[in-house]
Amino acid sequence: MHEAGPRTKPISTPYLKGEKKLSKAQKDKPDSLFKLYPTLDEAYWLKILFDDFWEMKEEQQAEMFLADWCGQVGESKIFPFIEFTKTLKAHCYGI
């Protein structure tokens, strides 16, 4: 599981298909996309963090995680993610 909070090293995988599906060469390949599009790094990190949500077994843990994750999204100011959190909040009961 990934820890929420500040990252200590940049993410080096440019593909949004999921870390587990990348080859070793893809994981090790230097990433120029994140240099060209700085917000992409943060968006990718938020996506990786959100993947942890699906592994949570306890409702209270999941609720706390979503509250924290939505807060990080708000700070990111990445509009599509902010819209997604609005949808999550509107439909969070029963997820």
C-alpha cells in the first residue's frame, strides 16, 4: 500500500496503465513527460494513491482514506480530479 503524504522521490513511470503492468525497462526509463507536464506527476501520484482504496477492507479506514485523498486533490488544484471528488462525495454512501 502506498503512503499518503509528501513524496520523497519523483515517480519515474509515465504510463497510467498501472505500475504492476509495466516492464522493468518501462519503470527504469527516465521520464521526460513529467518534466514537460509538471501536473502529470501529481496526477499520477493521486491515481496510484487512489488504487489503494480498493484494497481496504474496513469501512472506517476507507472513509478516512477518502477524506484525506479528497483533501490532497483539493490542494492539487487539478480540475478533473476535483470534479471526480465532487462525484465521490455526492455518491459516497454505499461505495
